Amino acid sequence: MSVLTPLLLRGLTGSAPGLMVPRAQVHSKPPREQLGVGEIAIGLTSCFICCLLPAGWVLSHLESYKKRD
């Protein structure tokens, strides 16, 4: 965070000068088990099938959507 951030936040809460802005304390630990190559491949494949495949199908059939029947 920059030096100006507290000043900007104080300016946003001008009507309540004593109001504290909560900050999330996010901490992470290393994973208990490392992912294998197969698990990573399955995850990437499922993301491809669920997200990119329908978008590609729509883009490939875009001309048929433009036609008025």
C-alpha cells in the first residue's frame, strides 16, 4: 500500500472520522499434498471443456445466428 492510501481512505469516511477501515488478514500455508501431473491435466482439461469449448462453438456458428429465417 502506498503512503497516500490512509489519507484517501480518511477522505472517503469524512463523516465518521473515528471509523476504522477493516483490513483482511489473509495467510496461507503450503499444501498438505502436492498435485500430480495427472491431476493438473484433468483440471486444465475440465476448465477447457467447460469454458472455452462452448465459446468456440458459438463463435464458429456466428453466421447462422445472424441469418433471419
